[in-house]
Amino acid sequence: MLSCWGRGYPKQTPAVKCFTAPVEAFSVLFVSNSRSKSLTQAIKAKALELGFDAVGIAAAGNADPDGHFEEWLNRGYDAGMEYMARTKNERRDPSLLVPDAKTVIALSMSYYTPESEPVQTGKIKISRYARFDDYHKVIRKKIRKLRKHILTLDPQAVVHPAVDTSPVLERHWAQEAGIAWIGKSTMAISPRLGTYTFLATLITNIDLIVDERHVDRCGTCTACLDACPPGAFVKPYQLDANRCITYWNVEHRKEFTEKTPDFNNWVAGCDICQEVCPWNKFSKETNEPRFTPKESMVHLDLVKIAQNKAYVTELIQGTPLQRTGADAIQQSLKHIQTEDS
Ligand code: B12
Ligand code: SF4
Ligand code: SF4
């Protein structure tokens, strides 16, 4: 079989065709395979040219084959993020987003900068991913350009680009496409980029050459599980958002309750499970100038944040925290200051 089509032939093609098809069909398949190969190469080259640090391709199919996502929802680990359950069918099945979906192009982009090393131990912090221009905007532009490029290569193609907010299980596709594995922290980890990466995907109805699934390289390490202050990991690879600091200080926009954990000085987001991950010694500095941390997001003016809502609104303008809002940021700071007293 391998000698017939080569290692990367799309997984969903029935293997039997190779041996039973008549000569004409054989040549059609051969042409179609070499077309898939050149399309794949062209798409990957364009993705790298657009500034992505990794690109891989997976065969589209059930995104939750082991039922982990279903279990996560059933146990209520989605906390107040009701959109996760509402869109569960689409997250599990990419063909609900692109009819006859064949492949998923998975992408990642580093946002690591050496300046983002912890400079404020014991001080109030904003998570690294939120210290600069909103990645949704930056990456959305790039995936739209990649989609356009695919349409010039194949005008019949249907392509659904997604970053974060679309109902796509992005980490699953990153692992299937071989660009990362899902670690015990649930972070997608690349051995040459670490965890400080954003993910994106394009679901398509075109046949491309698929990559090997990434193997798990966490080994016996448990650093993230041991370090998480509120104990948000129920078990390795499973996070209960009800206990995660990031859920409470980024996603939860209502008043805090008795279940709200201590924030351990994180006013927005939390990087603890990434700071302890040994794979981050392989982090690669971002190539994206719009991912340069804003000085005012690294060295926080706590008096102004606490007392001046207009200042907070200005501070988070254009960053991922704009969606969280100034009221929520001020509420989080107050929560931290009460922890300290
Ligand atoms: C909801 C959400 C959250 C929630 C819940 C996080 C979670 N782990 O589920 C909250 C608000 C807590 C959150 C926090 C953060 N998030 Co978030 N989040 C998402 C979102 C929108 C959906 C994630 C999701 O589907 N969760 C459901 C769970 C079940 O799926 P999963 O996390 O992929 O987990 C897989 C495995 O854990 C496995 N699994 C589950 N249970 C079990 C059990 C066993 C035994 C096994 C073997 C496997 C297994 O199966 C799951 C499905 O494949 C994605 C964007 C997207 N569309 O995918 C971004 C995303 C995951 N977030 C992202 C980021 C950057 C963060 C933060 C780092 C931000 C910060 N610094 O504060 C933290 C990290 C916290 C953490 N350790 O996950 C990035 C992650 C990039 C990366 N390299 O992994 C994403 C991909 C956004 C993006 N486009 O870049 N997030
Ligand atoms: S982001 Fe913070 S609170 Fe959430 S799982 Fe990671 S270490 Fe725990
Ligand atoms: S800290 Fe260790 S266990 Fe956790 S994700 Fe990183 S390598 Fe895996």
C-alpha cells in the first residue's frame, strides 16, 4: 500500500482502490494524488510566508473520538461558558461547518517574547497573551489571506477559517495535524515552540496530504498539575473551568461568588501552568511586531486601575481584554486586594 501511494495519502481514501481500479481510474487517482501534493505544499508555504510558525494537516472527522469533550460538558466543567454546550455538535463534527469536509489545516503562532519573563514576582500581573494587540484580529487577517490563496489554487474549494471563537476544537486538530500535543495542562505544546502559542484552523472540502498525529511528550512530568493554585486539574488532561483563575478573571463577567478562587495576583488570565512547563525552554521569540507587550500592561499602575475606569478602558483598548471589560478588571483587582488584606 505504501509503495503504491506514499505515506501521506489522505486517510479517508479507500485503500482498496489502489488494487482494484482499472488503468484509467489508476491514472486519474495518480493525477489527483500529485495535485493534492502540490496543493498541500503551496498551502503550507503560504502559511509560513504569512507568519505562522507551524502548519499541519489532519483528515476531517469526529473531533471527539474518545468522548473527552462530551465528558467535560456532562460534568459541567464548562462553568458559565454556555456557548460550549450550545455549539457542541459543530465542535465535534467539522462537516457541520463545511459540508463534505475532507481536511483541517491547523496553524500555530508563537507570541513569546523574552520581555515576557516574569518580572513581577509577587506583584499583580496580566497574562502574557493579553499584553498586546488582540490576537483574534491579527490572526483573522492572516487566515483570511490564506483562505483567499487556497481559492486561487482551487476556485471550487469551500474553506472555513477559524480562530478561537468559532466552534472548533482547535487543540484536537493541532494534535491530529502533528503540530503539537495536548499536554496534561491541556495546553497544546510544540517541541520547538513551547506553549506560548495561539492556534487557528481552516476546515476545507479539498483533499490534502495529511500529517502524522503528534505523540504525547509529557512523560512523567506533573509540574503543571502540582503548580495550579486552585487545583483546577481534576486529573491529567482535564481542566475544570469552575476552578480556573482565567475563567473567573476573563470569562466570568458577573459578580464573584463564594466559589471564586484566590487569583494569586493575576488580574487577567493566568500563566502559572505554562510558566512551570519545561517545554517552554524551547519557546521561540515571536516574529509578529503586533505581539510586542505594551509597557503599561507589563508594569501596571495599580492606583489608576483601581480608581479610574476611563484609564482601564483606554489600557485594554484593542487587546483581548477589551471583551472582558473595565468593570470586570476592576472587580478582579479588588478581589486580589481583599485576598491580601
Ligand atoms: C473555553 C476555552 C478556555 C476555558 C477552558 C480551557 C480548557 N482547558 O478547556 C478557559 C477560560 C479556562 C481558558 C483558559 C485559557 N486559555 Co483558552 N480557550 C478556550 C476555547 C475557546 C475552547 C477550549 C475547549 O474546547 N475546551 C474543552 C476541552 C475539553 O477541550 P481542550 O481544552 O481542547 O482539551 C482537550 C484535552 O484536554 C482532551 N481531554 C479532555 N479530557 C481528557 C481526559 C483524558 C484522560 C485525556 C487523555 C484527554 C482529555 O480532550 C480535549 C479535546 O480535544 C479555545 C479555543 C478553541 N476554539 O478551541 C481557547 C484556547 C484553548 N485557549 C487558549 C489560551 C491561550 C488560554 C490560556 C493560556 C489563557 C491565559 N493565559 O490565561 C488559558 C489556559 C488554561 C488551560 N490550562 O487550558 C489557546 C490555547 C493555545 C495552546 N497553545 O494550547 C486557545 C486554543 C485559543 C487560541 N485560538 O489560541 N480557555
Ligand atoms: S490558568 Fe492558572 S488557574 Fe487555570 S489551570 Fe492554569 S495554573 Fe490553574
Ligand atoms: S508541565 Fe509537564 S505535565 Fe504539564 S504540560 Fe508541561 S510537560 Fe506536560
